[in-house]
Amino acid sequence: MVLHAFLLLIVLTGAASALPDQKPQSIADGSAAAAEMKFSYRFENPRFWIRLIEVDVNSNGIGVMRFTRGESDEVLDCKVKLLPTTVFRIRSLFDLSRFLYSDTDYQDEKDFSHLGWTTLVAKQGTRERKVRFNFTKNEQIKELEEIFRGIANQEIALFDIENAERYQPLDLPKQLEVLENDLKLARITEPERLLAALNEISGDDTQSLIARNSARRIVDAIKKGKFKTPMKK
């Protein structure tokens, strides 16, 4: 009997060692789910100069931004590639708020609809949730709103700076002034995202001295970490 049990133990041990290493199912599933997650942001106010902003990104930070402004109905768009730290913070805030699994109404009793409406969307597999509000006191949702708006601000700034470089060089110092003001007010989510464009301007002898000096000043400030962002961590 003892010999039989000993032989059975040897067989089971050998079978276990022959199995390939595998991650726990929960970890594998979590990684797959994370790769499938998508996020969207929408801001709308027909009375504002920028009437509509839409940002769609996946969990790798790759996506697109669309916006309309002024009296034109033309939809302007540009590709988006967020930094890993930004994607991590966005995902963390959606997770911490249990956004996909909650039915919390984020709209506060106060009505600020005159300042525009924000819509946040998260999608993971077949699960999707969309919320719309004009003012919230929920800290996590408020930070998400500010992060996405900061992403829109930086992409619109880059869009306008590129156009000024190509078609309206005399307007470039003004665009840089607007950008610097947004940086000082922590309205830009990823200051580092601006460095390539600013370095190009600072080294371009065809641009005005004012524009080149402004670009250099902003670059130095970004590298020294002088500008805060909407991200709390």
C-alpha cells in the first residue's frame, strides 16, 4: 500500500513538472481586457469659439481628436499618441471610480450648462458606459475631464502653430504666447509633447527672432519642470 502511494506520488510530480509555465488565468484575462479598453471624451458648447471637441483613444494611447470652431462646420482632425504615463493615469482614474461598473450620476445639483457639456465614455469588450455632465464634484471624474481637455488644448495648439509656421509666420508669436499662458495655467496635459515643435521653431532662421526666443524660453521651462499639468499623480 505504501509502495503504491509512493509510485502514484512520483507519477503526479512528473506530470506537473511537464506542464508548461502559465500565468494565472485572472492575470491573462486582465491583460487582454486592458488591451481592448477604449476611452472617449466629448465637449460641446455652441456658444464657444471651439464648439465641439472629441477625443478617442485606445489603451495604447493611440487615437484621434476632432474639433470645430468659429462659424465653420468643417471638422478638423489630427492623430493623437499619448505618453504612457498619461494613459496609465487615465486608466487608473476609470478603474478607481469603477466607471464601467457603477451607475453613479456625476452631475452635481449645480447647473453650469452655459459653460458646456462633457461626455465621457469607456468601453471594454461588450461593456460600455457613457456619462454626460456639465459640472461634477467627483474628484476622479473631474480630473479625467481636465486631462482630456488638456490633451485637446495641446493638440489644437500644435495644429495652430504648424499652420502659422507654414502660412502665417507673423501670427506665430501670438500662438506661442497663447500656448505659454495655457502652460502656466496647467491647461496642457503633456508639456513634453510640445518639445519637438518648439525646438524646430527655435532653430528655424526663417522665423522671427521673437518667435524663436519665445520657443526657446518655453522649451527651457518645460525641461526644468516649471509647468504643472491636470494630472494629480
